[in-house]
Amino acid sequence: MFHTPFLFSALIAETPSGIEVLLNPFQLYTIPLDDWITTAINFLVDNFRPLFQTIRVPISWTLETIGQGLTSIPPLIFLILMGLIAWQLAGRGVAIYSIIALTIIGLVDAWEPAIVSLSLVLTAVVFSVLIGIPIGIACAKNDQVEKLIGPILDVMQTLPTFVYLVPVVMLFGIGDVPGVIATIIYATPPLIRLTNLGIRQVPFEAVEAALAFGSTPAQVLVEVELPLAMPAILTGLNQTILFALGMSVIAAMIAVPGLGLMVLQGVGRLDVGLATVGGFGIVLIAIMLDRITQAVGKANSKVSWKERGPVGFVRSRLQPKTTAAISIILVMLWVGGIAYQQILQFSTKSTNTANHPTKIRSVTSRAEYALFLNQIVNIGLEKLGYQVETPKQLDTTTVFFALNQGDVDFTANYWENLQRPMFKNSRSEGKLQQVGAIVKNAVQGYQIDLKTAQEYNITSLEQLQDPEIAKLFDSNGDGKANLIGCNAGWLCESVIFHHLEAYGLQDTVELEQGIYPALIANVITRYQQGKPILYYTWTPNWIASALELDQDVVWLEVPFTALPEDMTAENTIIEGKNLGFAVDQVRFVVNQNFLAEHPMVKAFFELVEIPIADINEQQKRVNQGENKPLDIYRHAEEWVQNHQQLFESWIESAQSNSSYNS
């Protein structure tokens, strides 16, 4: 028996991979945790999604109430009210800052997104308070509850915020309400922890004294513990508000509007100004709310709130009856404003839906060309008599799920060959239908700068097998070419990895991944500095107007077609060059239930086709600074005006669709 370990070691040593297995036993077995979680989430989606949709109702109602309440106030009145509230709660200094901050936000044309973000944050904070404070009290009163909740809070606070979005989208859908839910999950833990801590730090003597005078446990909690713990609770509230604002950019990834979406759009378009305006607005609001909540937490309890701020100022100069009358008038004006807005919206809705009560919901990627295409389509749908919502902008991986679940009706940005595996994996068959071809001859591939291509006679990606050629595109000093690729999770990622293996480039080329627009910004900078560049790209894309083909850059050919097993391509050659990617077409993907109810829409989708040359021309304008949503909408309207006869023929043909008339 004493020799067994030695025999075991000898046996392992005789096995070719024995030492490797001994040193890394995880080669033998790994726990398929990702598969288990995916299966569990799919089970919940398939069986309990209606329940989770019901949970949306109170949050949606609260969000609409707060949002309509804030947007019904004219900006000038809002500035005055916010200044008065800040003065009352935090003093004149914070009031002055609040007015200045909000004025700056209005002057930089971010007022509406700021009000939307404020509505989302306030809604999230309301539910965080309703959830967090009771749980914090339960943790303070019961050690077993604290031990149970503690690890959950640890996970909630350390889990990367992006991870929240996946189950939230699958269970609750996309849009502002799911964004609020994700924000609640992320922002509530600090309030729970600090409520628990505050109550536990209440002096034991104060509790004993209250009990000695005959107070019930509930009275002790309400009249002793909560007041004494209020500074800690308000600190938790302060942290919750800041966490909620910080989540606004992440939540924008699931089509949540507001300042966060401005930041995301700015990053996606390399528009530093737009991203800065959105981020600056978030900072200004965060500082304002932070100072107000801090001041409330430090408020001197010896001075009644009635004697402070504008209330104290007015009370010292007016009779109580006059003060009450003014308060009633202000409340009535606010309620009247909300009621007027509701009546106006209802009247407009009734007028617009006289012919078609359906409001069509579209989804697109964040690329400017995709929004341009979508807007042209929406103009046509409006001419057909439908209402259209502002298109939601999502990552491609989320688009198919939103379509599957009926959260949106169509997308006009489906790359048929490239995204076919994603379409299949999203369990879309039988739920979604591909229609028409809005763009033909869309291409992808690898480009390098023209100067380097001519100087070293580089025409093929295969030439990067040569270490000397590869070193030309080395940007980090390791001797390998740095190939700028697409975002992780995009379908092009799998093709690029496959190419590196198929063409024998693993030892000489390394793939750089991250946020694609940020990586391309570095590519453009390197080109402007006269350095060689190597990157993946596609067209239509605004990059083609920044780095023009045959003037600044050239395509690299591949020696032969090599695509992953789940991808097929009839053609990878464009203008005599094999670019290695399928020559593609961009199609509509539509929810089948919606399509069956609206054959006229299907007929219209089958007719729409935008020449790629027109899209590239529009992308030049985007690159020249016309990249805001209003600019892109104007581009679409101008395209329709310039092609009025063709556009009207699509409308007339769709209207005369036989199945529709029948």
C-alpha cells in the first residue's frame, strides 16, 4: 500500500499527456454552468414570460406618471421649481447650482434626454426604496435573513453590469421599463446594506428606554430606530441615486432613451461632442441630486422644514391662508398640465389611427446607415396610413430576440448570409420571416492603406504569413500584425478567427477586439500619422468615406474561400477580388404574426430597394458632421424627395396588393 502513490505516478508518467492532466485536471471535466443557466432562462421565458410581463405594469405606470408629470412642465417653470425644491432641501448654494446646471443642459440641446433620464432614475429610486428599506429592516432584525441576503447582495454588486441585461431582456423585453428593472437590480443593494447598518448602530439604550415606556416593537422601529438611522439610510439613498444614473449608459444598450443613449450613440459614431454632451449632462444631474440628498441627510433636525428655504421665507411674510391658497393653485396648475397633455395625446392618437390603429415598431442597429434605411421605410409606412414609433436601436444579438417575443415588428438590417447562424440559433424559424432585399451587394473584408500596399506589393491576406510583412502592421511591438476586428459576439468574429486559422496566420497576426468605433478611431489616427493600417470593415459604412477605397485604402484578397461550417456563400468575389466574405444582401426580418395581419406592409417591404451608392453618399455626409438623428431623418426625407416617382410607385403597388384589397 505504501508503494501505491509511486505506482500511480509511474503510470501517469508513462501516459503521453499524463503530466499535463496531472497539472491541469480541468482538462478531464468542466461543469457546463453556462448551459445550465441558458436552459433555466429559456425555461422561464417559455413558461413564465407572461408573469414577468405582468411585473412590468406597476413600473410602467409609475414611469409614465413621473415622465408625463415632468415633461408637462415648461422648461422655465421646471427650472424655477427645481431651484425652489433644492433651496428648500439643501440651501441656496445648491439651488443656484441646480438652476445653472439645468440651464447648461438646455443650452447644449440635451433638455429632453435629461428629463427622460431623470424620469427613469426617479422611477428606479422609488422602487428601490420600496424594496430596499423593508429588506434592510428585515436584515437588521434577523441575523438569519442577513446571512441569506448578504451573499445575494455580494453577487448583485460585483456582477458586471452588462450581465444584468441578458436575462432582463429575455424576461421583460426591451425599452425603458426593462431598463428601469435592470437599474433597480443594480442600484438597490447599497440602500439595503446601509439601512441594515443604520438600524444596527442605533444605541441599545435608546431602544431599551422606548420599550421601558411601553412602546411596541413597531413603535420603536418607527419612532426611534428609523429616525436615528436616517443619516445612514439617506446615505444609502444617495448611493442608489448615483448608481441609477451610472447605469443609464449601460441600460441604453437595450433601447432605453435619455442621456445614456446620447453617450452610446456618440461612442458608436466616434462623435466626441455628442458623447461628451450626454456624459456631461449625466454628471451635472448626478452632482445636483448628490448635493441635495447629502444636505437632507445632514439637515439640522432642530430647525423645522417649515422654517427653512422658500417655505420659511414665504411663511414669514404671508398669512397661512394665503400660503395654502398659493400651494393649492400650484398643484392644480401641475395636475391641469398633465391632464391637458393626456387629452392632447389622446386626441392626436384618435386622429392618427382613424384608418389604421396599428402602431408599427421597428428595431435597427446603431449604425447610421441602418437608421437611414429604417427612416426611409418608416416614411413609406406613414404614407400607407400607419403610425410608426421611433426606431429602437440595439445590438444585433438582441434584435432577433425582441422580434421573436413580439416586442418589435420588423428590422430592415438583416445581413442574410452573415447573420444566418444567429437567425437560426435564436429559435426564429416559424416566428420570423425574411422579406425583400433593401440593399444588394453588401460586402465585407480586410483593408490596408494604399501606400503600404503599393510600396511592398501587398495584395493578399496570405502574404501576412511572412513575418517581415506582418511586422509592418505591428502597433504594440511584439512583431505580429495587429488586425483590427469586429466586436466580440458579432458574427464576423467567427469568420475572422476561421480565416486566421485557414490561411496559417496564427503565428504572425493577432486580432484586436473591443468597441469597434473606438478601435477604428485609432486606425484613422494611425493613417493620419502616416503609419500602416490593417482592419476589418464592411460597406455600407461611414468608414468608407473617412478612408476612401483606391484613394486611401485597398481591399486585401484571400487565397481561397474559407468560411465556418454553419455559413454558406454562393459568391465571395466582388469586382474580380475574392474578399473571403459572402457578397451579401440586407433584408427585412418581420414577425410572422404581424406580417400575416398586414399584407400591404409585406408588399411594400418586397419592393423597397436602396442603391448602395446612395447609402455611401449619405455616409459621407455623416462623416462630415451630419450624424445626429435629426440629420439622418432629414437625409431620408431628402432621398424620398429625390426619388419621388420611384417611391410613389412602391406606395401605389403596395396599396393595390390583391390580398389587402380582398
